[in-house]
Amino acid sequence: MSEVDGTERIAQLLRLLPAPPAALVAAAKEIPQTRAEVDQIVSWALADAAFRARLIADLEGALAAKGFEPRPAVVAELRHRLHAD
């Protein structure tokens, strides 16, 4: 089987799959924004010990004070990264 035939076969098989759930598609679209937010917040926390202490003491409150919506994905990732040290 040539590479083109294999690619065409994979495309045929993918078309047979049901569409992904809308919630999964929406969550996947949020990944880049979530990563950027988390990276920015972690960067601030590394540069500012007082901000890091506020994050650890009251994560949601510290995020809101900086203008971030404390979305569950952001909160979960920050908890993981801040307590991984």
C-alpha cells in the first residue's frame, strides 16, 4: 500500500466516526488561551513572591484581583503547577 493509499484509507475511516461532542470541541478551543493565561500567571508568581503567596493562600481571589476569570481549567492547572515545587 502506498503512502497516498494509506492516507486515503485513514481519511475514509475518520469519516465513519461520529462527530465529537460539542462540549469537547469547545474545551479544545480553549486550550491555547488557558495555556497562555497559566504561563503568564506562573511567570508573575515566579517574579513576585507576594503574588505567589496570594495565589497559594487564595487562588481564585488572587486571579480575580489580576482580572482573570478563575475558570476551572486555569485553577486546576495552577494548583498543579504551584504545588509541584
